[in-house]
Amino acid sequence: MYTLLISSSISLQDHLAAALGSFIEVLPSLWDLPTATRFRQGDLVWVDADNQDPDLIKRLCKGDFGSARVIVLSSTPNDAAAVDWLGLGAAGYLHAFSTPETLRQTTAVVESGGLWVGVGLMQQLCARFGQIAKPQHDLMAQLTEREREVVQHLKMGKSNKLIAKEMDISERTVKAHLTAIFAKFDVSDRIQLLLKLAA
Amino acid sequence: MYTLLISSSISLQDHLAAALGSFIEVLPSLWDLPTATRFRQGDLVWVDADNQDPDLIKRLCKGDFGSARVIVLSSTPNDAAAVDWLGLGAAGYLHAFSTPETLRQTTAVVESGGLWVGVGLMQQLCARFGQIAKPQHDLMAQLTEREREVVQHLKMGKSNKLIAKEMDISERTVKAHLTAIFAKFDVSDRIQLLLKLAA
DNA sequence: AATCATTTTGCCCGTTGGTACAATAGGTAG
DNA sequence: CTACCTATTGTACCAACGGGCAAAATGATT
């Protein structure tokens, strides 16, 4: 496995090397990264948000340099930044000088396809879960199981095509469920349905 | 640490035991759980959503049986269900036959007080949360007068045609405004915009 | 006078969404 | 066995949506 740290901070370089092993490669700046660089699936890139160009980190997260898993480090971590990076595709966000134990655990989680975020952010997201997942009215009770599933997807703003893919059914079937849902909710389209649910 | 798996599926029982160790206790059905059962803080309960009563799982997640951390397993995982279970208090939601590695990671994360969710859902939540957390004031301020008007109509779920009629302009102009609005809000269509505004 | 942001519109294109008119199949209740 | 509900899918049609390319007019700013 290839692991790269991008940071100009000597102390951070030492810290990470101590925690993860000295086989880590280090690059002082993202600008030094050849534009032709193509990370492979499974590569791990730690990047120091304190002293790197945000735009380049952004591109890195979005996969412009290949399919590496990106972990963003910050010496002043905050939830807002976390959601930004994770939303862009980062696989982790944590304090640059986290304990070696935490760093190792992050590595393990990210390598196995997970995301690493702080507990505080998780709790906030959980609070939002509650809102998103709040039980609806009696109208929802009138829906069949599959129809309810479709509604969940709808609420996330997904297209018919995507819903079909995620439910592993044809787009036509999604439409069939939608037609049924619209009738039961007495609305004409998904927009009105969303407005009704949001109210 | 006490770990319990609730599933009638032999293959799942074997799979989990192989991944986490054979010290796991197994219960075929949630119905077999004595109503007086009180899990303790730190207890880990894996429950198979495929063959258990949803209502009982629900109560389990909500803590009716004590303060165990609940991890929901499904052979057909989807984001909608994830939102439901996590919203109810589950600490994790993942594919029943995830790799042993992933199962172990889940254990580690959940035990240390975290949540385990799929990457796709996590990113969606972050994206959504980012939108929520960000004051739309700044975004709305970037709109022109007419664009703001259009947004008002949009929030009421009106069609382009209707908006055009009410603003006494052509439908093409409405589209032009919309295109500008979408760009400024960094969304692709009216649905995403509504979700952003509604949040 | 020249530049710029804003507003307006037309034509055309591809994609998405909703539905009419079907059919097949599994399960349940009578 | 027979309805009935649910889930699934197909073809096809049309309306709605989003945007590319273009143009014109206005008002403000420099």
C-alpha cells in the first residue's frame, strides 16, 4: 500500500511517521505534485490543510489526481470544515496531531472503505437524522412498503434513474410507485410531494 | 464486553462468529428476548433486519431494552433504511455479509462511541448538512432582484410556465433566471435548490 | 463614449418526468 | 377457485425542464 503525506510541517511529518511507520512518502507541497499524477485505488494521501492550497486539496478530494483516499488534517479542526471536505469526497478529517492510536484507527477504517469523522460532528449529523427520519402523518401509513422506500429516496432529491438503480428495479417500476404515491397524497408531481412533506 | 447477535440465519451467525470471534452470543429471534432484559452500557447487539420484527428492532434501537449499542445488518442495505435506523438510535448499519475486516472496524468504531454508516450516505449527509449549516443569506444576497422573485415562486412549487405568466415574462426568461440561480447556489436543478432552501 | 451587469427573448436540443394502456406474477382473503 | 392487492416491466407519448448559442435593450459606472 502506498501512503503519501503532503505537508511542509516537519513536526507533522515526524508525528505521522512515528504513528504509521517511516515507510510514508512525504511531499512538502501539493504544487510539487506532477499534474500527470494518477493515484491508484487503495492509495492513501494525508494532506495538511494548514499549509496547502485549498483549491488543490479540493481537486485532490474530487479525484482529479486519481482514486486515492484522501484524509485531511488540520491543527484547528471544526465541524464546518469537516462537512466541506467530506462532502467533496475526503475519506477522513481529523486533528493533525491526533494520538498515534487514532491515526492508526483512521488508517484502518479508511482503508476498509469507511469514513473517519469526529464524534462531535457525528452527533450533530445524528440530530439531523432525526429530522430527516421523522415519522410522517397518516398519509405515509397508507403507502405500501415499496412506496415508502421510494418516498425516502425522493426526499433526498434523487432522480428516478438513481432510485431505480439503488432499489435494483427498473425505472418504469419507480414511475409506477410514484404514480401510486402521487395519487395517495393527492399531488401531481414530486415537487408538490416534497412541499407537502416539508410542511 | 458482551456481544450479542440476533438472527435466525445460520450463515450470518457463522459469518459474524468467524469475523468477531466465537465468544458471541446468539439469539435466533428478538421474541426470545426476555422483556425484562436490560443491556448495559457498552454491550453490543447486532441485529439482522432481514428476519426480525421491525417494531422490536425499533424498540431495541430506542433503548427499550437498555443502553446497548445496536448495529443493524441487512442483506439489501439502502440509504433510506440507514436513515431510519440511525435516526432511531442505531449505532451502525451495514451489509450483513460485509467483509470480516469491515465488521471488525465497525466494532471498533462503535465501541469507541462512533457510528458506522456507508460512505455514500455519509457523503450525502455531509453535503446536506453543509447546506444546512451554511447561512443562505449570503447566497440569496448574491441573487439579482428578478432572480430572488423567481426563487419565491419556485419555493411555492410553481412551474416555469406559471412563473412566466405571473411575472409577465416569457418562459425562456424564467429559465435564464433559473440557470443563473442554479449556478449561484451550486445546484443542478430546482429539486436540489428546494432541498437546500428547505433545510 | 465605453464598459459592464441585468433583463429580456427566440430557436433548438437532449434529458427527465408523468402517464396511458397494457401484461405477468406472487400473495392473501373469501 | 376467485377476486383483490402488490410488485414488476414494457412501449410509447407528451409535457416539463435545463441549457447552448445568440441577440437586443436598459441602466449604471467609469
